[in-house]
Amino acid sequence: MAEPLVTIESLDNEGRGVARVEGKAVFVEGALPGETVAIETLKRKPSYEIARTRQVLRASPSRAEPACPHFGVCGGCSLQHAEPALQVAAKQRVLEDALARIGRLKPGRLLPPVHGPAWGYRYRARLSVRHVPKKGGVLVGFHERRSSFVADMRECRVLPRKISDLLPQLRELVGALSIRDRVPQIELAVGERAIDGGSPGEPVHALVFRILEPLSAADGEHLRAFADRHGVDVWLQTAGPATAAPFHPPQSRLAYALPESGVVVPFGPTEFTQVNHEVNRVLVRRALALLAPGPGERIGDFFCGLGNFTLPIARRGAAVTGVEGSEALVRRARENAAANGLTERTTFAVADLFAVTHDSLAPLLPLHAALIDPPREGAVELVKALPQRDDEQALSRIVYVSCNPATLARDAAVLVHERGYTLEAVGVVNMFPHTAHVESIALFAQA
């Protein structure tokens, strides 16, 4: 039977081509807008189908040759076959479609996309580890596409070159451990070694080995020798993320710098930081430009984390209140403020921002402006609790940093249709090149 042919109209929010066949949506892996492709159906439902490309009969001019030999098997990337410009354009469309469809909104203006390096950008990654004798021993890498199996990876172009080159050696290292079957993951975090005086030092690549059993003496020697030979820091994690501790060298410390703000942010390798440090620096710059904090103003930083935005805002002279749900994160944020000499301009509070109300928010008011940087779940209860535009405590501007277009659109609808603010501007942030992940930044203001 001849393989069905379809013409691709657009990309969906997972990076798949979208075609229409007799009114049914067909989502096609590996296809780009404007292409005619032969497909193989993977899943058939009454209202849609999922398929993959078997042959490209008419290629898009924006089609690219994937740089990674594992593309198509490894699930880490979904868009290496598209030129970077098309990737960004597709993400912009996903963002605009979500705002229009979910929020019934059109922004006043579109911000230029925030770009960064396309390769070697993943400064944080969680690599799965499996001992699979049938495949030659230990596998270290991301999961295969649509599978819980670990991809047989020998390199990874989105990881830093140093770590990509170490993948075969990591396989050998774990294979030599007595607990090779009890090491389920290795977490990567790249930063700079914090030094006295609050400035960043040399680059450091930290590898956090999750271990389900104690190391033997020989295992410890293997890890120390590996760290010394390859110039990496080895950490061990025995339970949850908070148990991660430096193993060799025993005084391992990491930080990242925001040079334009004169800020250095110390962090632990299992604590949340942005994956792409260069794009994060541009994102912070963009957020500060939109928020425009000034001396004498009171700013709220909701979901403040380690202080990624709090500290640069305080450096501008504003008084900032950072709010976060984790007591441990708030403690770290206070330490980071102190390390940067910003204690007098910063206040931190622990609060469940997924259950915030008008009454629980009241002690933090009034605020001139706010920055909101929630996880994928968004911040719907927080935006419902903010003062309305015609309230005397209304905020003059709100900057919302999002990692999920759907929840941004939902929360934007509340801010505009219920609280009375205007969606002044929005734009995509290409934090994860070659994936369909869409980050964005939006500005709301009084009408």
C-alpha cells in the first residue's frame, strides 16, 4: 500500500507538522510547514492522528541537516531539522495563537525575540543512566523519543562540548562502579567557581551522581580519579535534591554572573537556574528594561527563586520583596543578597503563591510594579489577587516571564479582562533551541 501524502500547514506546540485530511488533524513528526511528505501513522484517533515522516517529497527552504547523529532517536531535541529562524517563528506563532485562542488577546506590540547560542547551550541537564548488558553495558543520555529507554548516545551537540566529549568516558566510569545498577541519573550543572570578593572565577562543570547505595572504597577512588583527570567536580545525591553534596573536590562551589548588574548568584547544582546562561543574561536585561525599576520604588518579585531578578532589580536602587514557596530557597536568596551587598534593599518572604488571596497579599502592598516568573503551572491565583487597575494600590506595570504559553494566556486573560490591565507587549525567549519549548516575556500596564 502506498504511503499517504499530506501537505503541512504549520507546526504545533510540540514541534510536529500539522496537516488536515478530511477535516482531521494529522500531527507529523519531522515535517515542516509547506512540505509535502509521505507519512506513517503511529496513532489513529477519531479526531486526530499522530504520524512520522517517511519521505519528504517537497522540502521547505527552511529545512536543515540535523547536526546530531542521534537526532530522531534521542528525545532531547525535536527541531534540529528546521533552520533557527523557522524555529523562532514557530514559537512566536504558538505564543500568539495561545493568547488569541485562550486569552482572547492581541498584544499592543511584539518584542524582538531573545536569541542566544544554538549549540552547547545546555548548562543544566539530567542524564538518565541504565546498565543494559544487551546493548554493551552502561548507557548515559536522554530518553529515546516516545520511550522510557535511554538513548545510546556518544555525543550531544546541545550540551557543552566538554560534557559531550565525556559521554563515552562516563559510560565506562559507571560501568566500573560496584553499584552500576544503582546509579539512575547524572545531573549536570555548569557555572563559575565563586571566589572571594563576590566575583566569578573559572568555569566549573559539576556532575551530580544519584546513588541508591553507598559507594565502596574502590568506587570513591574511581570517581576521584575521573574528576581529576577530566577537570570536573563530582557531587553525590543520596535522596532528594537537597541531599546533593560535593564529593571531590570537597569544597566545590558554583555561581553565575550577571555582569551588567554587577551581580553574582551562587547556586547548588540541583537548585533551579536557567538552562541557557547567555540567554538568561539577555532575559534579565529585557525584564529590567520593561519593568524600569528606579530608586525609591517598591517592587515585588514573585517566584523569586535564588534572586535571578531580585538582585538586579535591587541593584537599580529599588526596594524589592522576593516571594517564594520554599523556605530553603528563600534562605538561599537572602544569602545571595548578602553576598552582593544588597541586604538593605531586599526583603524575602515564604508564601504559597498557588493559594494566595487578596488578604494574604495585602501585607506586601503597595507596590509600584511586579515581576512574576512562575513554573509551568502559571500564577492564576496570584494575578487574581493583584489590585485592579482602578484601585489606588494598582501596579503601574507587571512583567510576566513564562515557560508555558497556555498558562500565560490564561493568566493574561485574568489580568486584562478581570483586573483591567493592558497587554502592552509580548515576545518569545529562545531558551531551548532545537526544541519546541516556548519561553516568553510579557508586559502589562495600566490602560
